[in-house]
Amino acid sequence: MVSDSNDDSDSSALASRWLSTAVPASMTVDHTDYQLSGMDLAMKLHYLRILYYFQPSETIVGLTARERTSALLKDPLFLTLDHFRQVAGRIRKDGTGRPHIKCNDSGVRVVEVTCERSVEEWLEDRSPDRDAQLVPDEVLGPDLVFSPLAFLQFTRFKCGGLAVGVSWSHVLGDAVSASKCINLWGSLLSGSPKLQKSNRSPNPKNLTMTPATGDPLSTKQVGLSGDLWLPHTEHRMVTSSFKVSRTKLSRLQSKTSSGIPAFEAIAALMWKVLAKIRVGKDPSMVTVIRNDCSEERNTSLSNKQIISTVATDSSLAKLEISELAKLISEASKDETQAIGEMLERENGTGDFIIYGANLTFVDMERVDLYGLELKGQKPVRVEYNICGVGEEGAVLVLQEPDDAREGSDNGGKQVVVILPEHEMPKLKEVLGSEWGIA
């Protein structure tokens, strides 16, 4: 899992650290500003962390030879930033205090590291902070004018394998945008100059949502220390990931209404379990975030998530998983427009969180996480995390690698859970004892 932990107990396995910067291949016209929307600014305190693992092969070993790594991996970045110049920019504020991005070619920070272990040895290590060492743990501020909006870390393993870690400021765009940007880099590295069109289906059309009225309930205003764009939490937040196999997913769906999709079934289960461990603190309202994967999103970066809330007046202890799944599927109130309008009224100067303001479920099944290819080779594993989550926590439902081999129990879902540290052991105990998920 990708963790927010700063524990460096395994740092001795990493060595030979090089820092550099990648800028657009051509100079940006002076005084080019990228205006941030209300939804972009609503996400400014959140960060996406993505980690791609590649097993050694003739192709990957050719990319990771030290004397060739910088040129082979960095050169396509220059062209990628030509397409998305705001990624290489820096945050500025206008006279009213509203943030925007100045496209000044300051660049993306690149970290290159060598690891004394093989990919297999690294993945076998169950240390909670394992993957945090392979993704730069950076946030914006307190010197906003100097803070890069994105970081990349290339980790070369002794076996010839490679890890690509991406730290992405959510203000740039959502998970679809981040994947699109890194997938373009892979396409350019492979010799294809075109943006890849997503082959993922858009969100289901049978969702039942009503527009919310009044101020959005999916947001929470927070205080900041100057220009350090990171919300404070009283308890340390930790991350863990679970695999829900195809067999367990079928068992879970059998307990819900006919036709309930995997995301709704998993979200209902996690809602029920977290209500059980939060004695006296029933999360009666939750936030549901769905990523818009429609084709029109192929040419630009943006925050286009569909954000809704779901609430119940009933005791969660008395509700069945099937009832909660039906609520998520049929009783959502769409707050997307209300959030953008609220930030516009604030002129983009308010500080809010969305992930973890309520218990938050994020549908990432259609995000093309495994779309990154390096000269035809796909990652064997992708880890995902969100930094800046509030104390109500977040649950992400992701795709697993495509694997339809006959007799295989693969084809399930990866579930990433971000919670206060004291809640995680209780969650694991209930999921393991009652559902066989560990």
C-alpha cells in the first residue's frame, strides 16, 4: 500500500539519490496563467500518490541502466509537459487572494533512486511504510511560489525492475487527469506521440441522484498554517489495502439486491463495518465520489468528479448491507455544482476538505490505472493513496489487473482504506473474522 507514514526503517535499502527537474520542451509564452475552477480549488488540500511496479524484462532493464536512465525516462517528460503546461507551473495569487497557476516552466521535480532489493523482495516486505519510500511525500507550501505541483520518482531495483512513483497535486485534476498525464508520458517513451483515448466505460447511466440544495454537506472548512496546503488531523492517518477476490465479491453481491454493482456492494459493507467499530459515532451521512471517465475528458486536465452525499435516519446496526447498497445506488444527492458555486462565492480563498469530511467512498473502477505502458510492458502492480484525508476516513475501490485465466480467483477489486491509526486494527479484525478479507 502507499502510506503517509514517514518512518524510514527500510531506508537503508535505498541509495544513490539524484534530483533534477523536467520542464516543457518548448518555452511557454510569457504571462500565461491557468485559471483554476471552483472544483479545482475545493481539492487544493488533497494529493494523489500513485506507484507503478514493473518486473524486470529486457525492455525494463534497458531503461534502468544507470548511464541511460535519465535520458530515456526524462526526455518524454519534456514533451508531456508541452501538452499539459500547468503541471510545470507554480501557484500564484491575484490581488483578491484567489489562487491560479502561473505557467512559468518551473518544472516537475524528478527523483532517481537505486534499491538494493529486487522487486519481489520489496513486494514481500509487509512494512506499513514500504511504498511511501518510493513516492515523494510532498505538499504545496509554505513557499507556494516555489512548490512543484508534481513529483516523479524512478526507483531502480537490483534485479533490473523499476518503480515509478507519482505525487500529484489534486488541484491539477482528478485521478482520471493524473492517469492521463502519466499514460501520455509512457506513450511518448514508447514512440507514440498521441494522447491515448480511454477505453474505460463512463459511469453507469442508471444512477439516481437529485441535486442538493443549500450549502454542500460533503465539505468541511479547515484552518491552515499560512500557505501550507495540508489540513491538520488530530489523529495520525494510516493506509491499508485489501483484495476482495472474485469469489468473495460474488458472495457479497449475493447479499445485496439483484444487479447492485461491485462498488456499491463494497461501499455498503465498509459502511456497515465502520459503523460497528465506531461505537456511539454512527456515520449516518457519507460522501460518494465517482470519477467521470467520459471520452470528452481525453484532451485536458480537470477535476470532474461527481460528488454526492447519502444519509439515513435509521440505526446502521439495524440496516442490512443490501439496504445500504440500495441507498448508495438510489438515494444520492448530487453536490457537485453546489461545491463549485460555494468556492466561487468564497472567491477560491476558503480552505476546505472533501475526502474524509464525511466517511468517503471513491469509485475508481473505471480509472485506467493499468494504462501506463513502457514499450509494451504494463505494471504488475499499481498502488494508490490520497494524502490530506480528514479523520472520517476514505475508502477507494480500484480495479485489479486484468486476469481472466480459467480457474483463477483473480478479477476482484482492490480496496484502499485511509483511517485514523487507532481504527485500522479493529477494521482488519472485523473484515478478517466475519468476511475472510485480510
